[in-house]
Amino acid sequence: MSPKYKQVAEQIETDIMNHVYQHTNKLLTEDEYATKYGVSRNTVRKAIEILVNKGYVYQVQGSGVFVRDHYMSDYVNLEKLQGLTSDFSGRKVETRVLDFELTTANDEVAERMKCNVGTPVYYVKRLRLVDDHPFSVEDSYFRKDLVVYLDRNITEKSIYNYFRNDQKLAIGFADRVIYADFLNAADAELLGLNENDPALLVDNTVYLTNGQIFDVSRSTHHFRHVKMLKVSNIKS
Amino acid sequence: MSPKYKQVAEQIETDIMNHVYQHTNKLLTEDEYATKYGVSRNTVRKAIEILVNKGYVYQVQGSGVFVRDHYMSDYVNLEKLQGLTSDFSGRKVETRVLDFELTTANDEVAERMKCNVGTPVYYVKRLRLVDDHPFSVEDSYFRKDLVVYLDRNITEKSIYNYFRNDQKLAIGFADRVIYADFLNAADAELLGLNENDPALLVDNTVYLTNGQIFDVSRSTHHFRHVKMLKVSNIKS
DNA sequence: AAGTGGTCTAGACCACCGT
DNA sequence: CGGTGGTCTAGACCACTTC
């Protein structure tokens, strides 16, 4: 059972997507939502906070909550942790598994995972495509002792849905380091680009709720097809 | 007067920076902070939420709040909107104004600012350096009618502190689009790189609290010296 | 079972926007 | 001035971790 504030957030988000507030661009007041959904005002505020963080609405004290123009659909939204399918819903998202093996952590992986060299890890290399355009090449390592089981079939689909729903893994938080570098020959080939073209790289470190690292990955993105979006408030 | 939850957050942040919790990596409990600072538990929770979003701590239900390893000091933290000085506190941050003029919005700027072509804007081109290394080249436009006044001297320092503190501008939120591309010859020269090297670009759009765009900028970052960090929770 | 964070409520009062 | 979001409180109960 998902908490009330999430349910309310989803309801309001659906309304926004269905252009319910198109005339004025203004949402209902917090009190109105509280009455409508039979919850307290604080619960409504937590729900709206989620939508603010996603970049869907903005709040003006004394005035109301307003829908933002969301030209956002072509970007990877850095607020949403889920992955491509949710960023590009309604578009064709494809995954090709290029390599899958059970191996052990080398120096670099052990360093990134803060584990010992030789720790058993699953290694997965995948090519992601959106609307038939190469999108990114992704090298991932998962700690075998923490994820219990993984196979090639699972990696064809959403690995994270499997971890969350089937393995009941308690995924907590993630760091992403974003930078640019030269594209190497192998990735250039896969992305349909040239060696030494620019590449947009993301080094991802994923933690369980208890702070243990169970997954590190590096994604090399097609510099023409991929842009990332970060929305910020001043309050932070 | 800053709200209580911010003050509490700052206090706890100072404690973290001073290694007060180093032995166990564990913060006090929420109830303990509530007693210590004479506030309600919800206020403590809002304070801790800020620290979570900054990536300083993580929460484990039933267990406590724990300090994260913060190797984060070499990155531009995408959570913090303030700018280089706060990301690289303790390091030498320098700004060289390369160009400053009062002009009017051309097609591209008008499009990005969602204003009419010909709207008066300040244009500023700046080179940023950290520890004497070229860091980024930044092209900014500010709507003259919204920022009232700007001059070259102000742009040498923190433009945003001036807007916030002196002009009392109500800055609300910002979008940043992050991508990679080839470095052009002019920026390569300024950054001490070669033409067609990779570049890490950020297109920034800044809004007042009422939703009006008053600043757009494009930063071209040195791909060897700049990495950006985004920390995420699952809750979003 | 005890400790600790997560959700939720009802209500008070303040700060800001618009008329 | 009334309307609306922003801050804050005190307290209840739940969910999870730890012993």
C-alpha cells in the first residue's frame, strides 16, 4: 500500500497530463485537494512537493500552484531514478544485451564498489535504443551476494523492476557523476559515431537502504540524441 | 529571519563538517535534535531532508540517520543552485569578464527567454577559473526590465548575490539541460584546449517566483576539470 | 520488546498576492 | 482586505531494525 501523499501526487499528475488545468494553468488550492481526497493539508503539500521536484508545477506564495510548460519530454530527467522507459513513455525503447557473465571485481570495480578485489559480481553490457536510434552503451556490475540471482533473460528487460518486485531488494539512493570525454572506438562503433567524437558519460553508484553499494555502472551516451534535465528550487 | 528548519539544517551541517559524528557516522535521533533545539520533530525532519537532498546523509528506517562518505568535493553538485564558490569553498575561484553590454534579444535568445525579439537584455561573457585552471566559459543574458540594473563591476563578483541581496529579486527556480558537444575554436582557446575536443555544456534557464524567465545562460565546461554530481533518493 | 524513522492529522499563525 | 501558500506544533500510530 503506497502512502497517501504518493497516491494524491499520482492523481494530480494524471490530471495535469490530461490537461485538466489547461484554462488557467492553475491547480486547485491545497485546502480544496485536502477536502477532495479526504486528507490533511500537510499530506497535500507533500504530494505537491513531489510534483515540484519533478518540474511539473511551481508554487507562488499567496497565489497558487501553477503548471509549467513541459517541453521536457525529450530529456532524461535527473529527478526520476527509474530509467528510460519512464522518461520516454510512448516511444520505442529497446535493450540489446551484448555481454553477460559472472566474474569477480578487478581493481577498478572493487574501488568503485568499495568491496574487496575478487568479490563475485555479475557483469552486463547493454546497448539501449530509443525509437531505433542508438542511445547509450551501459557497463554494469552487480554484487552477487547482494542481488542473489541474475541471468541474461532478466537483463533484457528492466533489471530494476526485477530487483525491486521479485527480489524485494531495498534500494535506497544513488549517485550519478556526469562528465564528457572522447568516445572510444568500440563505443563509437556501437553508437554509430566516430572515434573521438564527444561522449556524455554517467558513472552511477547505487546503494541499498542500509548504505551498501550493490551496483555500479557507466553509461556512454550518444551526444546528439541525449540531453539531461535538472530542475531546481531555491529552497535547497 | 530564516526559518527554523533551515537554521537547524545549518547547525547539523556544521557538526558534520566538523566531524562531530565521526566515531559512529550516526547522527542524533530526531527526538534528540527536537529537544536540543527546542523545535518539533517535524521541523527536525525538514532539516534532515535538506541534508539528504544535498547528499550529506542517508536515512534508514528503524535505525537512524548516517553520514555519507563525501568524496563529493571535486564535483559541481547539481542540488546546490548557488554556484562555484559554494561548491569549491576553500579553493581559489576567479572570474574574468570578457564582454559586457546592453543589447537586445535576437531570435535565439528571445526563443529561450520566451520574450519578444528586441527586448532589452544585458549580455555577459565570463571565464571562470578554479585554482588557476580554466573551468568554464559562460554566456549569459538578463532581461533588463526584470533585473533593473547591472554593470561590469557587479559581474566580476557574484551576480546572484547582487540580485538577491541588493535588488531583492525573487528568484524561484531553474532548469538546467546538460549535454555534450564539440568544442568550438573560440572556447577551446579560452579553456586551453583544442578545437573539436569534447565539451560539457549546460543550458540554464532561471525563473522568478512568479514564473517569468529573467536569465538564460550557456556554460561550456572544461571536460577534464569539470564533473557534475547528482544524488537521488528512491522516494521521488 | 525497545528504539527509531515514516506517515498522518488538526489546528494555529505568518507572509505574500491580488482586488 | 480575503485568499492562498509557508512554517510550526503536539501528538498518534505504523514499519522497520536491532537486540
